[in-house]
Amino acid sequence: MSLLHGDPELARALACVRSVARRDFLFAGAAVAAGAVIPTGALAETAAQAAKPAGEVTDEDRQYMAMALDRMREAGVVNKTGGPFGAVLVLDGKVLAVAGNSVMRDSDPSAHAEVNVLREACRKVGSPHVDGAVLYSSCEPCPMCYSVAYWARVGKIFYGASYADYGDLFDDSNIAKDLNLPYGQRHIAVQQIMRPEAQKVWEEFRQLPDGARY
Amino acid sequence: MSLLHGDPELARALACVRSVARRDFLFAGAAVAAGAVIPTGALAETAAQAAKPAGEVTDEDRQYMAMALDRMREAGVVNKTGGPFGAVLVLDGKVLAVAGNSVMRDSDPSAHAEVNVLREACRKVGSPHVDGAVLYSSCEPCPMCYSVAYWARVGKIFYGASYADYGDLFDDSNIAKDLNLPYGQRHIAVQQIMRPEAQKVWEEFRQLPDGARY
């Protein structure tokens, strides 16, 4: 991981390798796709991807996390823009964005610190992707934040506090558990209607030579 | 569900009941919390919440879904602002927001149709919550979108196409499966550092009489 900070060329090369791995992963995932209800742990049993050991932690990693903790305190304790959550987004050894949670200030349920830094960083690079970037979050990312990081092709996430440290105050761990339930038992009732009409638009999209894919 | 469209008073009363249920749910969730690694299906075995049967579908529901499908086509086929995904957000029988996916146009990995309508609706009501609102999505919401709906206290989600209809093109179902894996096997490497420092900020936050909680 320390190499990513010091060598932009290597970082780009790694991002390229990772992009290929991602497509392989996509293919492997498609092979076990099983309809509308998510099979709990289905991929866990079939994943070819080996467990990744925890990596080396550098002084720079600790400095970036300290910045995230500063923003955590600022957001939750000092300015009260939202809950006490902060994040930093680093790409090729450069800080692209630093932000705190601003859910209350912005009346935006998605304005978690991690989403805020990813939005800002992507705006700066002019792409919805920051391949191989490192996300430092003061707290364990909720499923929304992890998913945005996935869509943005973040390469690594460091986090500080655990769900268990604030599970009585915020719904992060409840959402993670809720996502494991079949739709009929979810916190939000989820129901499918008009699938054939939606499939027609997909057919049309698939015939485009230049559809917006990402 | 049709009652929600016709009777704002009843909708508010239901939202109030739901808010209490949410706190009970939060408490039940805390009781089975189990640290940093999410136990697959833990809540599934302990949930007191009974399975909800699929509800009645009204002509209004179909009209709102048709609007979402129009935006799906506009976003993915006509204007190509992003993938073919559209959404509509309805509160108390009124359309608060209609949007398509704009990930490519906005260079924003979080700009899915569902997130776009929730952000716009919340801005309009001046709150990060739209208690009991109904979300119509052209396609099965990805974990990011479901989570934003959860944070925003959406009451019901209708969706059209299934993950399986576009699993070869977009990562939605892969992210759902990835969230079930322990951190060591995730698509993004996730590592905890400096937890004690983060816990100190939580201690400070807990002593505030007026901390921003949501």
C-alpha cells in the first residue's frame, strides 16, 4: 500500500491490473446470479478470490486517518453538520478530498463523509471512477458508503471505529443485517411490478452501439 | 398502500407508528450486534419481524412506475446521462421528484436514479427524512440505493426489472453478494486502524446534550 503513495506510475499499473481482475470477478459473479432474492452467502461458497491478509500500515496511512478523525470531530461535535463521521480520499499519494458528514446541514440522507469525499474527488478528476484510490474513514462504512466506493472503484478502505461503537445511535449495522433478509422480511417493503415493460427498455439499450455503461 | 396516496393524515399517523417500530427494530438489532465482521444471516434467524406479503398494486402505482420507466429510457437511451435507470419519489400522494441515472453526466458514482430522487425530495422538504414515502424504481435498487432509502425512512419500494436482467452489464448483484463476505475476502480490501482514537471522539459526542443524531 505504501507503494501506492510513492509511485504514481506503479499505482496506475496496479489500477490496470485491478480493472482486469474486476471484469473476471464480474463474470464469476454472473455465473452464480440467482434472480431477485439475494442468496445469503452464495458467493462466499464459490468465490475464487483468496482472502486478503491485512496489509502494512504506513505513517502516511495514520496521518490520513488522523485527518479523517479531525473531520469526524468537526462534523459531529464542533459544527454539528451531521453525525460524527469524517473521511479522506487519496489517489496516487495526493489528497483529493476531505469531508465530514453533512446529512443534517444539507438535508441529504446520502451525505455521509465517505460519499461526500467520493463525490468531490470524482468531480475533480471528471470521472465517476477513482481507480485504486484509498478511502480513510473515521468509522466503519455503512453499506451505502461501501457500495459507492465499489462503484467508484476504490482500491482500499481503512476505517477507525466499529459499528459496535455506535450501534445504539445509528442504523449502520442494522442496514447491513437488513440487506441479508429476503425482500418479504425487509425493514422496507420491496415489491416487483411491470418487469416486462422494464425489460423492453433494456432490450432497446442493448441494441445501442454507444450506450452509457460504467 | 392506496390509502397512503389518498389520506395525508393517515399517512402521517402510519409514519409515526413506523417510527416507533423503527426504534424497536434498532434495539433488537443492537442485541445481536457482533463486532466488525458482519455475521451472515444473523438477524434472519432472530428477526421478530414477520414476513410481509406483497401488497395491493393500484392504478396510481402503475402510473408512477410508468413515469420511472420513461426516465429510465431517457437516461440510458435518449440523453445517455448514465445507465438506463429511472425513479419517482411519492410522498402523501404527491410526486416530490422524478429523475434518471446521471452517473456519467455528473461524474458522480452515487448519482443513481433512486439517490437522485431521494436527494431532491429531501431538499424540498428540508429534512434528510421522507417518512413513509414510496419509491418507484425502474430496476431493482442496488445496495447503495436501498441503504439511502433506509436512511431516508422510505416506507415502500416498487421496482421493475431484476438484477438478472442486467447482471452482465452492471455490478448491482455483485455488490449485494460482496457485502455478504467477510472483509478479508471483499472486492475492496477493508482494514481497521486507530480504533481507540476514533472511540475517543465517540465518547466526546456522547457527552453532548444536543449532538446531531438522525
